[in-house]
Amino acid sequence: AQSVTQLDSQVPVFEEAPVELRCNYSSSVSVYLFWYVQYPNQGLQLLLKYLSGSTLVKGINGFEAEFNKSQTSFHLRKPSVHISDTAEYFCAVSGEDSSYKLIFGSGTRLLVRP
Amino acid sequence: DSGVTQTPKHLITATGQRVTLRCSPRSGDLSVYWYQQSLDQGLQFLIQYYNGEERAKGNILERFSAQQFPDLHSELNLSSLELGDSALYFCASSPDHRGEAFFGQGTRLTVV
């Protein structure tokens, strides 16, 4: 069965610094990968997705992620964060292994400090 | 605005009661997902429907049931409610089965 591991529960970073949020998945077949963001008291918003093609995907708000099949990773990066990026970030996977259920990781809280 | 509408936004009810949560997907989306989010369990997949048919089932309790109607809106029914059912319940819709989901704002259920 597919699963997602987000290695860091919280990542503190200073404003304008770069950040990487780590995500690893397990699957024996091809997958679709997603990053979602959740601001306080709101629903989840899709940041970016990998369905096929280029392994480097760009999303909204300056975020990007790279699909690495050999390392089964899909890390999220941003070169310079803003205070407004403070939120919970979820990595998710779907695919044949999970009957296309969208399986989420436990989330990483990004805390941007001034 | 994701285009997914959930009602009600807040619900407070007593233990043992039954409630119905409603979800209207984005126009044209055939898939509807239900998730439960709580502090201790995180974001748990409950159930998925595709064009009216149940497609996948997750950690959904027997006291919970769902359906998707011909107009594609979906309802999640929670019965014999317990304190531990207090959580945020999200509905999401997707144009296909691959998982690119658009989430509603959620229904916050409080069982007292």
C-alpha cells in the first residue's frame, strides 16, 4: 500500500531564507504526487502536482518540487520565504497501489520568523 | 475559492445524535472525497465516490455512511456520535481519479 512520510513536523526559518520541506513516499507502481497548503481555519489548497512529464514542477506562490523516482521523494522548495508562507504543508500521493485514494502525510508546519 | 461548497460550516450536537454533512463539488468534477482532520489523527481519508459509485474506502467507521447523488453532490452521515468524532470534516472534488483534489472549507463538528 502507498504511504507518505513527511520527515519534519515543524520547520522554523527566517524571512527571505530558502526552505525545503521533505516528503518521501512508498509505492511499487507509478504515482501521482501533490503538495497542499493549509492556512489556519481554512481548507487545503493545491500548491503543485506531478502527474507525468518533467520531474521539476512549479506551483503557486513561488514554490517548486522535484520528483525523484530513485529516492522516492518529492521535496518542496522555495528560494525565499515570506511571513505569509507560515502554514501547514501536506504532501500527498495517489496511484494504482492505493486504488487512487489520495493519501496524505502527517504535515509539516512551516514557521517563518521576521 | 475552490468552487467546492460544504454546509454547514459549524455544527454542535450531543452524543448519540445523527448529523448530515453536505458537499457540492466543483462544476464538472465527478470524484468526491471525504476526509476527517483531527489533532491526534491528522488528515484521514474516509471515502471516495466517482460519478455516483463508491470507488474507494478508507478508515470510515460503520456508524458513518456516505452517498453521491445523480447531481453529483454528496452527503456524509454520522450517527451515534461520540465525543471522539469531534473534528473538521473536509470534502474535496476532482475532475478524475488521479487525485488532483480541490477542497471545501470544511465542517467543524463538535460533539458535546
